[in-house]
Amino acid sequence: MKKAIFALFLILLALAGGVYYCWTIRETPTQRRETRKQVAKELKECKDAEVTPFLRKLLEERLIKVRFEDKFPWLCIAKETRVPFDYIGQLTEDAFIRFAGQGTPETADAPRLNELLTFSETLMPLCSESERATLVERRVDACFFLNDFDGAIKIISNGLPGRSEEWTKGTVAKLRAHKAMVANDDKEIVKQLLIFDEYLHSKEMEDNEEFDQTTGVVYPVEWLIARNAMRISTHAKKAGDNETSAKYLEIAKPAFAKALEKAKGDQKSLDELKKEMNSYGL
């Protein structure tokens, strides 16, 4: 009898010890924040070629944990393994921005962006809807920087969460215009930019401002309208359509003036705007 009681005591002691151990290694909110800060620091210190492998390692660690907890749900109290899918998504967003350069095909790191496009395609289904939406936007930007306009159009045509039909139509037109620029097809450029111009003048774009995360420049809608009008004017003239060229030149001038007024107090944006206007001889 004493042996049985002693054995039971040992079992209960072992169980108590196991519960206590699991409790001590649990991840608290403070530990979660520290873990994320540490992971972000490690990623920042990665060399360019190490970034995507680092992200892939985080994803593999998370997948192992999820599969383990699916098999042994009673052990969910145990310490978290690194970071959740959405945080990996946020780190991937940062990586897309890191390799975008100055937001142009000439300054973007094409090999690294291609790696991220492949990786993010695997990651997205595991993320929340809101994180997927943000990653899709970064993927579109990456395709644009790679001059992969068909790839960007394909992504957009499937529909982006939170984006209207008008935005989709306008953005696809803008991408088709850039594709036509590569082909030096001035008539097609003008045709597509006119569609994009309709969107820029839509109710949705009224008082809109766009912040370029890669450069820190803020673009009020008037700046976008002026830039698009100048492109229409330039390519219409090349296509022999002087009437359209003159019309959109006159649309661009007051739009640039309004953009200058809005840029006051933001020296970085103001300098970039003046530089662009100078390039047009304005």
C-alpha cells in the first residue's frame, strides 16, 4: 500500500513538474515583443543574398511548430517558436522595400526581388487576409520594378482586397502604358494614359495623397495628374496628335502649381517636385 502511494506521489510530482516547466517556458507578451525585435535586428544585419533564406528559415520554423501543435494540441502551452506568419509577412514587406532601391527599374535589385516574389507566393496563403492584401501590393510593385508588366497586370486582374474596380481599371491602364513605352508605341501609350487620367480625376482620388516608402516623397493627386498629363502631351506629340498634346500641357501647368502649394513645408517632396518640373522645362 505504501509503495502504491509512493508511486502515485512520484507520478503526481512528475506531472506537477511538467506543468511548472511548461508554465516557466511559456512566451509572455513582453517576450514576444523582444523576440520580434531580435528577429528584425537579425534580418537587418543580413547581407542582401541572405535575406530570403533567413525569411524562409523563419517560415520553416513556424510550420514545424504548427504541425507539432496539430499533432500534440495539449502541448500548445509550450514556448512559441520564433514568430507567427503575419510577422514574417511584415518582414517580407520590409525586404521588398529594401530591394526596391529608389523605386525605379534601374535602382532595384532584380535578383533579390525575384527571390522574394517566389517566397511570398508560398507565404501568402498562410497569412491573414489583411497581410495577404499588403503582400500582394508589394508583389505588384516588385513586378513593376522588374519591368514585368504582364506579371503585375495578372496579379491585379485577380482582384486586390480593399481595392475598387476603378482602381483596378486605372492601374492596369497605367501598367499597359509603361509596357507600351518599352515598345515605343506612342499611340498605345496615349490611349492607356487617358484611361488612367479618368481614374486620377475620379471621386475616389479626390484629395488623395500617396506616400512612396522607398523615397519618403509624398505625392498629392495634383502631382500625379500633372505628371500623367505631361506624359500624354509628350507622347501625343510624338504620335502626331498636336491638339491632344497642347490640351494636356495646359492641364499639367495648373496641376503642378497646386502640387507646389501642397508641398510647402515638406522640403524633400518639394525638391523632388521642382526637379521633375525642371525636367519638363516648366
